[in-house]
Amino acid sequence: MSNLKTTLSSSLGKKIVMSLTGLFLCTFLIVHLIGNLQLFKDDNGLAFNAYAYTMTHFTPIKIVSYLLYASIIVHAMYALILTSMNKKARPVGYAQQNGNANSPWTSRNMGILGTILLIFIVIHMNNFWAQYHWADLPYAKYEVSLTDPADVKFTSIPFDGSKIAHTDYVDIEHGVKVLIAKDLYLIVGELFKQWWYVLLYVVSMVALAFHLFHGFRSAFQTLGWDHKKYVSAIRFIGEWGFGLLIPIAFAAMPLYFFFFK
Amino acid sequence: MSHISHPNTNKMSAHMNLTLKVWRQKNANDKGGFVTYKAADISPDMSFLEMLDVVNEGLIKKGEDPIHFDHDCREGICGMCSLYINGRAHGPKRAITTCQLHMRSFSDGETITIEPWRAAAFPVVKDLAVNRQAFDRIQQSGGYVSINTGGVPDANEIPIPKFIADEAFNSATCIGCGACVAACKNASAMLFVSAKVSQLALLPQGQQERYQRVQAMVAQMDEEGFGNCTNTGACEAECPKEISITNIARMNREYFTSKFFKEEEIH
Amino acid sequence: MKLDAKIPEGPLFEKWPKHKFNLKLVNPANKRKYTILVVGTGLAGSSAAASLAELGYNVKTFCFQDSPRRAHSIAAQGGINAAKNYRNDGDSVYRLFYDTIKGGDYRAREANVYRLADVSVNIIDQCVAQGVPFAREYGGLLDNRSFGGSQVSRTFYARGQTGQQLLLGAYSALNRQIHQGTIKSYNRHEMLDVVVVDGKAQGIVTRNLITGEIETHAGHAVLLCTGGYGNVFYLSTNAMGSNITAAWKAHKRGAYFGNPCFTQIHPTCIPVSGDHQSKLTLMSESLRNDGRVWAPKTKELAEKLRKGELKGSDLKEEDRDYFLERKYPAFGNLVPRDVASRNAKEIVDEGRGVGGSGVAVFLDFAESIARLGEDSVRAKYGNLFDMYEQITAENPYKQPMRIYPAVHYTMGGLWVDYNLQTTVPGLYALGEANFSDHGANRLGASALMQGLADGYFVIPYTVGDYLANIGPKPVDDSHPAFAETKKAVEDRIAKLLSLKGTKTVDEYHRELGHIMWEYCGMARTEEGLKKAKGLISELRADFWKNAIVPGTNSEFNQSLEKAGRVADFLELGELMVDDALDRKESCGGHFRLESQTDEGEALRDDDNYAYVAAWEYKGDNTPEQLHREELVFENVKLTQRSYK
């Protein structure tokens, strides 16, 4: 144990914590994105609300999600510790600095980008996660025809004390599959109509893009996974996948709701 | 290295006049500050340090204390010179030390800001000279193969594949100037330390102490108060010997392997 | 005092093994009771300090740089010789010995040189074991090249940075001992005097260059590994800080100075570009393996080249004079350094020099590029070409390089016996600081070999013998000699700091350099040398009246450091001239115009000058006394060197 402790308190140990939590958050982003793509379905939120329920009630996923919250906190905390150490390593700064001559802007501003993301995550969690868990959300009832899955009847059920619960059953008599679920889709739709929220979301995704543009590859460098045979693949995934595609896909959702719904 | 291109391929005979903003600090305890000097009639063929020589000659004649800066071989190999010029370690050109920088890289009338390396682990000694003994202490902690003089095998009994020898050589070219630390926004010494760790981790001679070495050198590096690597790549870009940050990845690998998968512990 | 070189009896190859057996050993338990002071941390100093500490002695090292790793050995480019015969091309210890004696123009000791060749093979083994990344072939074994006029490939190299890699190897051995607590390293300390107690060296006085504190250090033996004195010429390929001070102080305390006039001028340096020049940059002479040296055939063409009306590459083949190939068909561009240098000077003196100043000849790679391809040439010499372009702003792939000789190495140095001991018991000199192995001219890739031979494989044996003889009696700095020496150092510093004249120390240094280069450089005459002697003594007198030395002692004061060094150069310069005057023959790097063959080659006078000139200091403003160590050649026949 003392070995682990000394290892993790060394400069390289702290960096490995940053990289592992960072990469874990990257994998989460993929899962999150796949789920969120359900928002684009024109089904009054059937798929999305079902997905939201699974994410919050399936035990293995719940465990992973707590790991995720911990990762965010550890990632941010270690970033803070490392930044303050780095400040101490240069108590007197330069009068003139030409950082652009030797390194990309993103790599030198991970702290600022990360702070933006942290603020975003707090607002984001408050708007969706906290609402979903604790607020009195209306329920959505979906009756999906067993013979034609495209035939869905949607009814909104206002919040009604404790009488309503999540239900999922097959009604043979009427030939439908019934799903009654918390209508998170409604909250999303409403929020994505707010211009300030859309702006915040998009700005944050730009920050995410820059953060991952450097962060993904940097994590591999820290782990020492840097072989010339695959370093270009890592760079490609980091820059095009995490630096461009994923943030654009995320940003597309609020924009889609804002402009087309 | 590819070709170096010069803005003026023809010999310029026109001399330049420059304004220098130089960091002056009497000793480690002095607060220090910038002082402005004029450098007049500077030939573009002068090296940057020769330009400072000229300024110093003028100062001495006026009875003033000349600007102190470290320098020795003046051919880019001893690693002694260490100026932060216009916001960059060793000045505006890549892959050279300050002593190899020539005035033809500047233009007439320019103002040049000259600062010492800035890092807690490199305290200023005087003016532009800093104390880099932290580097020596890191090397002392493990940057060697523990063999005594005599009693070693014949040189050709240790065959080494050429590509390994070449890669080790690339790491071994470090001159210990500290530009990596100076350029890094975190004042991290990772490139310096990893160059030595890499050299000996690659070569068969270094295998016996491979894992203790990396642990000892990283521990000493941390103790010296250098910052942490955030993989900006500034070190590699400013290194006069163009040592690659691949070395840093290799050191990380060595360190985690030693910590998580090997028996060796430092004491 | 009679000079005794202490060369062991017996056949050449038995001398060193027998001598090693006859040397006394120090009991392992007693070794830690001895302290050895090592001044200078280049190849000789670092290797000696590490090896002695490994044996169990306490060692203190001193260097004026901020780290031992920066000693000027680091700048050696080309390689290191060793008689490994890995190439199966006829090399042997005897051949390396023979080549070195011949290359030194028969002015070195047979016994020393044979030992050097003998241990050369161990050096390579040692360095490889340390992790020095020498160049290798695809089969994984070490690569060799032919170097500096050698007809066998015995040079081991690490790209163009062999000195750096060897020094970092020795530095790593040094670091290991510092870590173990057997060596204490004093950086940014300059040795300013030797303390002699009862005729034996027993300590040194140093100045802490940061605080100015004058310190005394006591030890049972003092090793001077302080390099050469090429900077007496102001412009040389030496580092700015390279100086004679430590050796000169030792000289004034009784150590004789051997062959001071033997300096080596290296043929392939980048020419001077103006008065501002502070140092010269050497390019490895491995360049001469593929480059062809030439000058325009006529003065008229040279004139056009100087004015920039023509470029080197514009000249037709028939207008070019490949003068080395023409005069020395057998060796061509690979003639020894002194021969190549002198020929370049002749060309310039004839008015056929090129470049803006007219003080340069061409080194042309056009043919090699055509034959091997540009990539292949780049792979071999890329770093040198880049360096050249960096300094001159000319592209050597397109235009021939301009080169001119520059002072590079000093074969002379403190006189030492076979044990590397100077005439002061307990005071040793290693590497370039001694005079011993290169005679009147050093072969390429032999300096690194000598520094490491002395440090790794000679001194650990010989110093033990001395220490065993004096016994492990503790030494400290309480003896009055320490206080007296310290006082002398302080007085001299005070005297230097009192100089508030009108001329900077650099101006004096530059003037001294001009005098030395003009009259005691590549070609020397009795008349010129006599003139130089007067000029130097006038300059020295003026220095002590009109120099400016700003600042105080109790601070980092680079002006004071420089002033002390230049003051010593001003004394050394005169001794070099005296030595050059005394030696009325030409040999190796010492070329007296009065003594040459009909073909213009150096003409030795073996009957009268086959000796080592060892000069004894007799006091300020008193002529030094010459002692002669006759050189005895039992194994090689003295012949006129010829590279035709």
C-alpha cells in the first residue's frame, strides 16, 4: 500500500490519475452521446425516456455512474493540485513569453478549458440529473402497437403525488406495449428552447473540443502508450473523433431543438 | 534536421542598432529588474553572445558592472549558455543554443528582451546566470551504469542493434542546458530526466539497474521542485538538440512498469 | 634539479606491466585515509576522480563551470583511437604507437606513447560498458573510421559528438561516486594556487566564483586536469573559459613546463568573420575524408572570389588547384594537421585566399555529393554542415565550404615523468595539461584517448605508489603554507581589482592573441620571435598599469576571473616565445622558417633538439631556466616525415 501511495503522490503518479480519469470520462462521452442521439428520433421521447430510465436504474450502470462522478471530482481536484504545484515551480514569471512559438494554445490552457467544462457539468447535472431524480416531473405514457411498432400513442400524465410509478408492461387485450416513464424529454425540449442555455451548451462543447484535442493524446503520452506504430492512430482518434466529431454531435442537439422543434 | 534558411543569404555589411531590455540582478537575494541598453553598430555576422560582449566592453569602459551570463564553448555543445530571448529559450530559432544564434536573425531597430531561465529549481545567481545544480543532483541519483574502472567485457561482446544504438544516441545528445525547463509553462524537467532514463533503458548496459534508476531519478526530480509535465511539447520544440518527447512517454512507461510490475524498489 | 623521467627499464612492451608490478599498493583499509584533489573535470579529471574514488580514496573535484559535464572535452567531435584491429586492416598496439610517435615528429617519449597505445583498447571497453553510444554497424558491432591521416580504421566515434558522449560517460561515473559520498564536487570554483608543504603538493587555494570566498583545501595529492592553453592566442577553438591559470600557478610553485611552444593548428575551422569574433569553431577533420581542399589557381581569380564577383562553384575544374592532392599524392587531403594547416597558410600568403577576408581556402563536397548523393553526405556530416550554415549563412551543399586553420590543441604542458608526476612531488598533470604523449604534433582522435588513458588506467596505479610512500598521515590546512598561499592569492586579486585604467582585459587579450598568432603561430622566425618577446613584455607591463577590472571580489565577477586568466596568459606567452626561440629546428606544429627541406617541409635537427624542453620558473622578470630531457629512441628509427 505504501508503494501505491508513494507512486500516486509522485509527479508521474498524479499524472497517471489525470490520464486514467480523463480517458474514463472520454469513454463515458461515447456512451452518453449514443444515448443522447435518441433525442433526434421523432417519437415524443419514447426511446430517450426509456434510455434515461435504464441509465438510472440498472445496477451495473449505476455503479459505473458513481465511478464517473468520482472521476470528475478526482480529475478536477488533481488538476487543481498539479496547477498549484506548477505555479510554485516558477515563482517569478517571464516578462515576455512567446508560447505559440513552441506549443499549441490548447495544450497550455487545459486548466481554463477544464474549468469551463466543470461549470458546465454542474449546471448540466442540475438541469437534468437533479431534475430527473428529485423534481416532480410529469410522466409520459407510450402505447406501442404490437403489430406495428411505428404506431405509438403518446399521453402526457401530469405529476400526481406518489400514485404514479415507472411501469412497463404488455397489454395483450389492446395489442399494445405500454411504457409509463418520467418525461425527461420534455425538460430537454423546454431547456433547449432557451437561447442562453443553447449558447452555454455550444460554448462548452467548443471548450470540450479543445480540451479533448490535447487531452486524449496527452493521456496516452502520460501512460507511455506511445509507439510509432500506433501513435498516429491515437492522434487521429483524439483530434478527429474526440476533438471534432463528438463535440459537434453534442452541440447539434440543442441547436436542432432550438431551430427545428 | 532540414535546411536552415536565412533571410539574407548575401553577406550584409549594414550594421544594426538595437535596444536591449536586460534582466539585471546583483545576486540571488536581490530583487532585480530590467535595465535598457543600446547596442550600436552591431554586425549581422556576430553571434548573440558576441553582441553582448560588445555591450559589456562599453559598460566596462564606463566603469559599470558588465552583464553576467553563462557561456563557455560557444559552439553549441557545452550547454552553459542559457538566455531567454524575446519570450523564447535560446531565442527565436529552433535547434540551436544561444551561442549559435546570430544577429542576422534580428532586424535593425529591434528591441530585444533578455531574461534568465525562470524556475524555482534554477535560482538566479546573477543577472542572466542561473544555478542548474538540480540537474547534476538528478544525474547523481541514478544516471549511470554501476561499473568500476577495469574488468569490463570486450566492447564487441555487447552487440547492440543499430536502430537501438541510434535511438539511445538521440536521447544521449542532451547537453543539460535547461531550455526544456525554461520553455515549459510548468518548469518541468521531464525531457531532461527522460533523456537519460531512455538512453540507459534502451541499451543492454543499462538493464541491470533499469527500474531502480527511473524511480530514483523521478524521486530526485520531484524533490528539486520542478513542475509537472502537461505534454505541451514546448520542451521538444525548444530543445537545441531536438530531443523528442517520445522519451517522456518512455520514462512514464518505465516508471509505471517499475512501480506496478517489478520487484525493484529504491531505498 | 636533474630531470628524471622514471622510464622503466626493459623492452618496450614490458615496461608498463613490470612498472605496475613494481609500484607500491595502498592497503584497502588505508585508502579512505587519503584525500586526492582533482582540478578540472574533463575527460582526464572525471575519469581519474571516478576511478580513484572507486578504489576507496576520498576525492574532491573542482571545476570553474557550473557543472562537471561542461568541461571542454565535451566539444571534441571526431573520435577516439584504439588499437582494437576490429577491422582486420593491420592495426596493432605497435602500429598505433608507431603512428603516434611518427605523427608527433619524434618528440615524444617512446615509453609513454607505447603505454598509451596499449591501454587504448581498455578505454573503448570501459566506455561501452558505461553506456556510451558509439556508432554501430547493422550487425550490432562497433563501427570504425579512418581519421586524420591514419591508414587504418581505428577511430571509434559517436556521430560528430564523440567528446560529449565520452565525457558524459566519465561524468556518470563521477556522479555515481558523488552519490556514494566518496567524491565531493565543487562547481564554479577556480583553482588559483597550489600549496606546497615541505616540497610536496599538499593542497590548493580556490575562489568560489559566486561568493568570491577564497578557500583552502588540503589533500595528499593534487591532480591537475585543467586542459590546454590555446586561448593564449585569444582566438582558438577552446572554450571561452579554458585557461592556463591552474597549471601556470603550479609552474610558479616549481613544476617545470614542457615544450610550451608546441601548439597545434587545426586545418578545418570556420574562418574569422570580423574583429568581434570571440572564438573559432572547428569542424571535424573527418570532413577531409570526403571533402577536397582547393584554392583558385591565380590571384586574379581569388580577387574576384573575394569581391563576390564569382562564387566557388563557378570556377572551372582547370582553374582550381587541389593543392594537397597535388603536393601529397599518397595522402592527399588526409595529410596530418600541421601539414594541411601550413599549406593553407601558404596559399593565403600567396594571395590566393578566398572569402571576404581572403583568409580561407575551399573545402569542396561537390564531388562526394555527385558520387554518394546528397542524402548520404548529409547522413555523415549533416550536423557539421548545419553548423557551418548557421555561422556563415552559406549552404555548403551548394557552395564549397571556406576553411582556415585555427589554434586547437597544445601539445606542451606541465612536464611529467612516466608516473604523470610533475617536478613537484604529489602534484600530477593529466590529459592536455601535461606535455607527455603527443610530441610536436597530435594525431586526430588521440586527445580523447590520452585524457582517458591517464585518468582511467595510469593515474590509479601511479598515484597509489606515491601515497603508499608518504603514508596515510592526515593532512589539513593548518600548516602556515596554506595561510601564506591564501594571502598571496588575495593580494593578487586585490592588485587586479585596483586596476582602473582605460583598456579592457579583452583588448589586452586580443592584442596578445595577435602577437602570438603573427609571430608564434604556424610559421616562426628568430626575428619575429624576438620582436614578439619585446611586444609581450611591453603589453604585460601596460596591462598592470592601464587595464580596467570592475567590481569587487565578494561577488560573481566574470571580469575579475577573466583578468586573472589573461594576466597569466601574458606571462605564458613569453615563455612560449622563449621556447620557440630555443628550438632552432622545425618539428610537427613548430615550424621555423629557417629550418625546412628543399620541398618546404619541416626539417628536424635530431642531433641537437631531440629533447623535451622543460622550463623552470626562477622568479618574476627573471629568465626561466631550460632543462633538457634527452629523448631516447630504442625502437623507432627517426626519419624525415614525408606524406608524398
